[in-house]
Amino acid sequence: MRALVTGATGFIGSSILRELLAQGYQVRALVREQSDTRNLDGLDIEVAFGDITNADSLGPALRGCTHLFHAAALYSFWVKERALLYKVNVDGTRNVLQAAIEAGIDRVVYTSSVAALAVPVGKIPTTEETPVDFTQIVGDYKKSKYYAEQVALEYARDGLPVVIVNPSFPVGPRDIKPTPTGQTILDFLNRKLPAYVETGVNVVDVEDVAVGHLLAAERGEIGQRYILGGMDMTMGQLLKTLSAITGLPAPRVRLPYLPILGLSYLNATYCRLTTATPRMTPETIRMSRHHMYYDPTKAIRELGFPQTRPRAALEKAVNWFQDNGYVNA
């Protein structure tokens, strides 16, 4: 079997790629010419140069493949050109899935996100079946992932054998950018996190997420969604766990919501006038009001999705950042 992985140079995509190799697949990676390819170094794979926003590049990349893992996305809460999020995440997904139909792919796994699901209410975990109130979706990134998932569901209804997975907040090795969750870990390691805004996250091992993709390809029901999540934790619990792993003190100061929201708007305005990237945005602060808790029971029951403990997953992330020069001496 030969699989094409889009987004293969990224955090989740590179883990999917490695799991495919471990399971005996021949693997082809779709790579943009300007991509950082460190996550592919030393791997026995084919490389197809292309871009999901360029439909003409996708047919040749899929030629001879039996499986497609579409993990490419623009994951950012700060993009000056908001339309780019929709071009990559929505139009790009449509391009990829249309090319999959034309190539006769046997099975497609689309990497969606918990961002496409209902916003949790209180501390009640969201499931795949929780009704979505679109007016509660905060920001263009989350809206773009919601629309992209609707595209995948549309193609499933039209006969494409696509299964959708919704990772929560993955942590672990090869978070080269890093992701927003990885940045929190890195800020802690570099002692740039003197205080925090209390919220809730669902922490999952990125290598479990990769396994979940292959399980979805093997056992998932076409047109169904599966939350690839781990354990719900408050931000305070996450920081205390990092403290236990590293011996560094966890911040004790919890910042109040409204003053920080006001500061985030000022910071965003400043960054729009400069080339700076904000440490916090109004979107991320507004999201912090919700405990982003998710229930992975369906994936555990129907796919056999593994559940690595959060501390072990966080240890992998800490070790990788330390071993790869991200942590100040």
C-alpha cells in the first residue's frame, strides 16, 4: 500500500508519516518548495512537490496511491491576511478531496480539529454529536476548520471513502514551529510564563494521534467523525505537571480575564502596524473563557484509540524541545 500525506513536514503530519512507515506502508509526502523539511530528514520516503492550493499539483502526487492522509492546514490564530486561512483550509481541502476522487483513492483520512466541533459549555466535554452553534465559534481559524469539515462531509455523502478525525491539543516531539500548545510548554521551559489565564485543554500525545489516523483508515466508518483526544486538564494542572517533570516552579498568579482581553486588543493593534507577532490575541483570550474539554470515548470504543497519560506525553515534548535547542541554557 502506498499513502500520500499532505502536511507531512508538520507536527501531526510527520508523526502520521512515521507511523505509516512503521506499519509497512510506502509513503509519499506532499511538500511545498519553501517548506522546512527537518521533520523528514533521514526517512525512507518519496517526496512530491506541490501545494494543496494548486489543484494541478495534486493529481501527480496521488498517482499510484491507495490511501490519502490529508493533514495539511494553516494552524494559526494570527494571520494578517485572513482570507489565507480559508484559501488553505477550505479551498485546499476541496482541491485535495476532488483529486482523491479522480485518483480513485481507496481510503481518505481527513485531519480536522476539535475547533470544528461545538464549543464546550462549562466543564462538560464536547462529543462528536454535540450540536454546533456557529455563532459561538471564535475566530477565522476555527471557522475555516468548521467549513473545511463540512466540505469533507459533503464529499463523503457523494461517495468518497473519507473518515474524519478531530485531534484535540497534541503535544510531543517534532513541534518545530511550535503550535500554540507547544509554545505554552516552551514559554514555561524558558521561564517566560510568570502568570497565566485559567482555562481548560484536552491534552493528547501526538504519537497517539498518528496511530489514531491509521486506525481510522482501517476501522473508521465512512463519513463519521472521531475525536482523537486524551485527558482534560486545567491550565493550572498542566503547568503543575510541567513543574513536576522539570523541577521548575509553576506560576502562581492567575490573570483576570477582562484586563487581559483589553491588553490583547492593544497588542494586536500594535502588531498589525508592525511586523511583530502577538504573544496573545483577542481570539485566544476569548477562547480561554471556555474549558476546551472533549470526550474521545467514540474513538476509544470504535477504533481502539490509545490513551497515553498526559505526563508521559508532556515529557516527550519537554525532552524534544530541550534536545533540539529550543530551551535557553
